[in-house]
Amino acid sequence: MTSAAVTRVRAALARQPRIPLAVLPTPIYDATRLRDALGGPARCPRVLIKRDDLTALGLGGNKARKLEYLVADAQSQGAATLITTGAVQSNHARMTAAAACVAGMRCVLVLTTTVDEPAMAGNLLLDRLYGASVRLVPSVDPMLAVGQDEAVVAEVVADEEAAGRRPYVIPIGGSSGIGVFGYVGGTAELVEQLDAMGVSPTRLYFASGSRGTQAGLTLGAKLCGASYEVTGIAVSAGEPEKIERAKRIANDAATRLGLTERVDLPDLVTDQGFIGEGYGIPTDAGLEAIRVLARTEAILLDPCYTSKGMAALIQHVRAGKLSPAETVVFLHTGGMPALFTESFAKAFTQQS
């Protein structure tokens, strides 16, 4: 059943424009030392880490899967410039800039910031290195409903058109029906790998921001008959708008793929308990998760996204919410450049 479902999904995706940007398939890592650190097989489930931090494009991360379809769509429309938005340390913006390089396109990033002159470090440094043009705008909360930067995006679109270049606007996080294709395909890949390993995980943990990844994972799990519950760990506020966005773009993707399945609100599970003080602000539990995974498996998490997702998994193990007989998957969505910022160094030093 699962094999036939995956074949059907792959056939539907094959009809969509796509350019290769990621190194796929990404590996699955059996985190045995992490399991030992959390009490061993008597207390902790088996933890498998899906290494989408190793997609390679622009230092890797989950956005590479989405950008394969988004950039292909842009090119099919004759676009010369990719435009997108995000926070000043946005992983999505960094990877869009990298994708533009590979595709031979121009890139303009509209980035929100709380300071007049943000430090040239982490993702922002890489944005510049990849040759992106960066426009900075004041931030309220970059992960709430988009709106504060729309006027600047409109200006950039007008400027590009006036210069004779057709622009293509990618929404924050690549969260659109087309972007959802990335993790529909990613789910097909994961389900095949798990079948080959002979394991049936009960949960898939991941850090959830703009909800494009959640939409793809949830739709993909339904289409592919996955054994696990898709468990998003929110890194920012914004409900109920975000869950409605996830439902809308997931079903838009299903329509575009010519498939009849649909996602409804109860399918979209998101734990709001690990956000902390807000988006981009490290938590004590997240900093502990970074340290634990680094010192057990030499795998690096980031302070904004994956650390909060792993903090939830660790807390659920310690609270006995997961049986040691289970197997769970943690989707590592990348974000390593955020480790090399002043704000993370300060937070890490203070906790240490």
C-alpha cells in the first residue's frame, strides 16, 4: 500500500517543473548516543534524525526542497529576479540567494530588523556573499502575518520591472502551494527510507515557523500513508492565521498535483509550548538541546528553529510522553549560520 502510494505521489510531482538544487536523498542518522544521554533504551525511544541540514545548497537546510519547485516556476514564467522576505537572519532568504546564484538569476531580499545596523554575520553575511541585494525594513514580528514589508516588496517589484527584469516574489519561508511540493516529495523520500529500514515511527518532530514545511509534511504523510503523526513545534506566535495558511497551501498543492486528498485543521498538529519569549529568541531548553546534541552526536542545531524542536522531543522523553518501545523521527531543517551571530554567542555564554 505504502509503495503504491509513494509511486502515485512521485508521478504527480514529476509533472511539475523542478530544477535540481539539493543533494538528495538526505541520510537518516540513528542517534544512539543521544538516546543513551536521555536514559537509554529503558527510558528513551529510538531517535532517528532526518538530516535535511545536509541538502548542501548554500550551507543546507529544508528550504532547498521548496526552492527546487519555486525557482523552476519562476523560470517557466521568464523571471530574471527572485524577491523574498524574512527576518534579518532568515535561513530562507540565505538559501534563496544561493538558489539564485545556481540558477543564474538576480536576488533581492527584503529583511526585517529591530536594529538600524544589524551585524554582518551569520545568514546576513552569506546573503551578501551570494550577491543578493538587501533592503532592510523595521520589524514588529517577522513571523506573524506578513504585512509590514509589503510596501517595500512592491517598490522592489516596480524597480525590477522598470529595469526590464521580470520579478518573481516568493512568500516568506517559501510557504505557498508550489513550495509545499518540496515536502510532499521529502515525505515520499522519508517513507521509502523508513520502509527500507523496516521501522514504523510513531511521530515526526520538526520546528514549525511559517508553516510551509508543516503543510508539505502533513499532506505528504496523508498521501503516502506514513506511520507517524506529524508533530510541529512552533517557534513563533501567529495562530490561528498560521494554521489556516497551512491548510490553504496544503490543499492548493493537492489541487495542483491533481490529487483528491485534502488536509483539514485537525490534521495540523502544532505544540505552542516551546516558543519562549518569541521568534528568534533562544530558550534555556533550546540552548540545552544544542549542547546535548553537539556533545553526543556532533550534530549542530540552531538557536531559532531546530533547538526548540529538539527541546520539545527531549522534554517529552523526560516527561514519559513517549514510550521507550517507540521510534521517533526528528527532521533537522538546518539553520547552522545562526550559531555564528553575536546574539547566540551571548546567550550561550550566559547559560554556560
